[in-house]
Amino acid sequence: MKQIPCFKHEGSFILFIKVEKDKTEFVCDECCLDLQTKSVNVNYQELIHVKNALKSPEFFLSKLKISTPVQEYLIKLDKCNKQAMDNILEEFETKISQIQNILLEVQQELKNQVNCILEKKNKIRDELQKITQFDKFKQFAINFQQLGDNIKHEDIIQNEKILHQYLEDLTKNDCNELNQKLIDVLDRIKREPEDPNQEFYPQYRELERQFKSLNFSQAEFVQQFNLIYFVQVAIIYDGRLMSYYQQQKIMSILQSRLNKKVINFQQIYLGTRDGLNGQSFWSKVQGNTNLLMIFKSKSGYIFGGFSPCQWQQYVNAYVQDNTMSSFIFSQTHDQIYHLKEANKTQAIYCHQSYGPTFGAYDIYFGADFQSGSSNLGTSYQCDQYQIATKNTHLFGQTTPNIVECEIYQVKLC
Ligand SMILES: [Zn+2]
């Protein structure tokens, strides 16, 4: 493509398209620097790289204000070119050929094990022969052999006596001594130092590990590019705050905790549209159950909570969740905090002069959605994550300072 000169900067060429509500501009790299020195925040994420946009409708569309799951999917699709696919295939081929090699090792390992077992058996057999004075036992057969074909009745009786004497000696005291000797010998052989690797089948373990890794990559691959699964999710949630990954996670928690299928997230409140304040909040949520709330703070932290409990403006009290399905989440940290059994009476708190409040103030917003605090870990479990500063963990600062809030009624069947 022919390079377009920047009319503001001689010698510079247009790199990006900058889209704003009321105008669209072509900008060069120096334009960006100018904007920065004027302390206008340049969000490179939002600039549309001209060359890439002309090449790829996926890339171009992903730069517009479309819903997050669609955007994330188009970004993936844009990066999914022949080269990237070849690389993925190559990684799989490497893994598979590693497994082929390890299979040969496993085969060798089993052969070695078989030899070891036979060796051990021989060792044990030697000991058994000593204990039983096996030669003595075999003597009757030798005796008969020496007699040739002329075996007489007396010979048989004679040998029966010898054998009986032998067996009496061997099994005296109800086999007590024999037993003890056998146990001692087996125990001694068991203690003999061996190659410690032998017992643990290291090659087989390695095969298991490599197969697990192949399995994981395959599952990841399927999920990443499976449009069918993606479309289901995108139809259920059309908001902007939750990532595609987060939605899948939230849906699977909801479905397993409530033992029902999620059919839709119906948006009932959007902060920037309906007003980020207690009055607007309560007018939309009043009397509703099964609400999923997603918040974004001024630090860009994304977090939220779900509760099946009913939100009632005037109860001025905690609401109990007997289903134990309430939880808080942090998308930023990729963490889930479930309601503690001992605190199930404090799933949410409803008060007309508060904003959304979960737990004994695990999340607490003032009516302005700016003031408030977080005592994460009080009613919701977070010990598993060893969080250093719980009061800033969700918000990114000590107060919520919410810039956006999406609230959905979760439709189940
Ligand atoms: Zn310029």
C-alpha cells in the first residue's frame, strides 16, 4: 500500500486510525507522542493499526466496541494463521514423537523388570533348597533310579520311611521352625539393596506425565478454536466486562452449584447507562433473585459476585443462603471465593443507603459506588490463596471507586 504522509509531521507516515465518538483521525507515531506530552492518555489497545486492519477484517472488527467474548474470539481468529497453526501442529508432533520414544523405553523397562523377577526367583529358590535340604528330598527319586527296573515292594516301603523321616524333621512343631526360616529368608531378600529406580517404573511414570501434557494441550486446542462452544457462551452473555474464559468458569460453577442449566444472563442494570448510584441500583435490583454482578474499579480491576438471595432495599439486614451457592470472584486474579458454611447467614446485606454488599462486608459499596471497603475472607473463603493485602485485593485500592457495573439475572432451567 502507498504510504500516507502525516500532514502534521513532515516525513512521518500514518500508522493508526484513532476512533472517537465524534471524529476519526489518521495518526502517525509522532502524533501519538504529541498526545502523550499533552498528557492525553494514548491507549494503544484502541488504536487501529492501518496495515493490519487492511489485511484482516477479524483484526479490524476486534478494535471496535463489540462485546468482549466476540472481541476475544476475533483476536484469536486473527492470530490463527497458517504459520501459527503449523507451529501448533509442530508442537503436537514433537510431543507425539517423544511419546513414541518413551514407549520403547517402557518396553525395555518391562523387559528389565521381568528379568529382575526371574533373578529374584532364582535367589529365593537357592535359599529354599538350603532350608529344605532339597537334595535329601530328591534322594528317594535317585534311590529308585539306582534300582533300575527291579523295584521291589520292600524298596518302596524303605523309601517311604526315609521320606517320612525327612518330612517329620522338616515340619516338626507344626512347621513352626520351617515357617520362621521362610519368613526370615524372604525378609532378608526383601531388604537387600536394589536399584531404587526399579520399583517405581520411572519410564512408565514419564509416559504418564507426557501423555497428561499431550492431553492438556489437546483440550486447550479444542477449546480455543471451538466456535460452537463459543457461540453458546456469547449468546448467553453479551456484556463487556467478563472475559470469555471467566464466563465459562462462572457458568460451570453456577451449573454445578445450583444443579441447573444456565440458559441466559439477562442484563437488568448497567452502571454507566442507568446511573452508578444506590438509588438507580435499588430501582433495578429490588425484589430480584439469582443476580450476577460484575464490577470494574478505577484501577481496572474486574471482580463481582453471585447470590441466589433476594435483594430487598428496605430489609436492612443480612440475607441467608441455604443453597450455599453464593460466591465472589476476581477476574483480575482468576480466583473464586465461596461462601463459608459458618457464615451462610451473611450471604448478602441489603440496606437502602448502601450499594451492592456481599458478606460481612467482603464487598461493601456506599451509595455513591465510590466509597466503601473490602474485608475479603470474612464471610467468603479466601485462605486457599494466601492473599497478602485483603482489603485492596478486589478493588486495586482500599475503596471501590467503581467505573462500571453490569448486573444480570441468571436464567436457569
Ligand atoms: Zn503525525
